[in-house]
Amino acid sequence: MLNFILRRVLQSILVLLVVGLVAFAMFRFVGDPVDTMLGQERTMEDIERLRETLGLNKPFFLQYWDFLVRAVQGDFGISYRQGRPVAEIIVERLPATLELAIVSGVIALGMGIVLGIFTAIRRDGFWANFIMSVSLIGVSLPTFLIGVLLIYGFGVGIDIRIPFTETTFNTGGMPTFGRGDTVDLGWWTTGFATWDGVHSIILPAITLGLYQMTLIMRLVRAEMLEVLRADYIRFARARGLSDRAINFRHALKNTMVPVITVTGLQLGAIIAFAIITETVFQWPGVGLLFINAIQFVDIPVMAAYLMLISVMFVGINLIVDLLYVAIDPRLRVDGKTT
């Protein structure tokens, strides 16, 4: 097990180095940050002095090496746009993205697994077919369109008239912009401590988690149906075991191995691709920070964001690999992990 973990950690470090190198090479051709930092009255001496200060005159691999050395120490350089340490800016924005990702992940994972099991067990029922039909919305519509529709339906609101009366009510009223009121705990700013903050996270979380929830639900359903047709399930039924024991003790456990793989990657994707949701709802997280960094060619922020996302993906994959071994004993051979 220890050899397996060490091997996976070394592979993860190699992946991070390659991703960082590719990102650094790509961002070098996005544009010249000196053009955005100096005004029209700049002189050649000003340009040369700033390039020397930022280290842009060094060879590419030397710049990348300096970035890696500083990144290991938690120093991602100075933002070209804000003139502040990148690590400080990311720490300020990270709580907003993590809270949004946590709520979205809980919605996607909880609802996805429950609805997947339900639609597999009651596969011919009306509600199972209804849920499967409605789930097509989640996989068919792009995220930004789901966000816009939610803003229109529950932010702006639609007037609905109650039949046989003159009374109407509006479906709107939900916050559609920003994070709402937050509480600063010193090391973390949270919106969970205020009603306005909780209220503000509902629509962005649903927007971000809807696609993943649909994907997890369909995967759980497909795997569950496959397992329920296996011979050992028929044998369990022949032994007289109850449906509850068969579904939740035998079938569900064997369904979870492929589900864990996809779920792990999808939870990483929630953080990585929160960019669109944060842009639609102007959610002040690292995704919106990354979009603004691209606009102003803020290379240190872009590189730090990509490295942060890479670390998250690599970490999630490592956890998924370890869960494989924990769940499926067949992956262990003579005390060694394959």
C-alpha cells in the first residue's frame, strides 16, 4: 500500500510539472503584460525597467523555474493588475468558490445517488420515467443558459395567476448577483452565517450542480440496473433475502466503484468549471478572478489558478485511486496493490 501511494504521488508531481510547463508556455503568448501596466506616456526606459523588475527578460525556462520555486514556498508572485501578492488575492477569493463548490457537490452527489437508485429500482414506474425525462434538461442545456433561466424564473420572476381568482404571485425575489452578506472569521469569509448569504448561494449552486447531478443519477441508474441482472443477485433472491437487503447491501456496493471514478472527476470539474457560473452570477470567486486576469494579461494570476486547479484534480484522482483499493479487495494481490 505504501509503494502504491508513493508511486501515485510521484506520478502526480510529474503531472503537475507538465501542466505547469504547458500553462506557462501558453500564457506567454497571450499578450505582453507591460502594455497593460504602463500608460500611453510610457518610454522605452520605463518598459525596460518594468520588464527587468518582473523578470520578463530572463529566458523562458529560467522564468518557469523561478515560478516553481516560489510556488512551492506559497509565493506565486505579484499580480500585474492589482500589484498585490497573488497568494493573498487567491486566499481572499477561495472561500467563495469552495463554498459554492461544496453546496453544488452536496446537491449533485446526494440527489444524483438517491434519484439514480430510485429510477433503477422503480424503472417502469411513472415517477422514474418522469425523472428520466426531466433529467434531459440537465444534460442538454449549457450551464450559462440554465443560469440565465433561473435568474429569469426566480430572480426577475414570472407572474402566475391563481385560477378563478384575481390574485397573482411572482416567482422572483431570489438574489441573482454577488455573494450577499458575509461574516469575516479572520481566516475565512463565509456566507453560511447570514440568511442573505445562504439565500444568495441557492441559484448559483443549482446552476453549477445540475449537470453533475444528472450525470451521476444516470450513471448510478445504469450501473444499478446492470448489477441487478447479475447472477449473484438472482441467487440472493432465491435465498429469500429481502429487496432492501439486495438493493442496498449487495447491489449498491458493487455499483459504487465506477460511480466513484466519475464522481471524483465531476467534483473536481465543479471547482474548475465554476468560471461560467461565477461569471453569470458575478460570484466573487477564483473563477471570476481568472476571467479578469485573462482580460488584463495577468500571467501570475492565470498560472497560479491553473496550478491550483491541477493540484485539486491530481489530489482528487489520488483519493479516488485509494478508494478503489478500499472498496474492491480484488485490486489487492498478495498484500500488494496493483
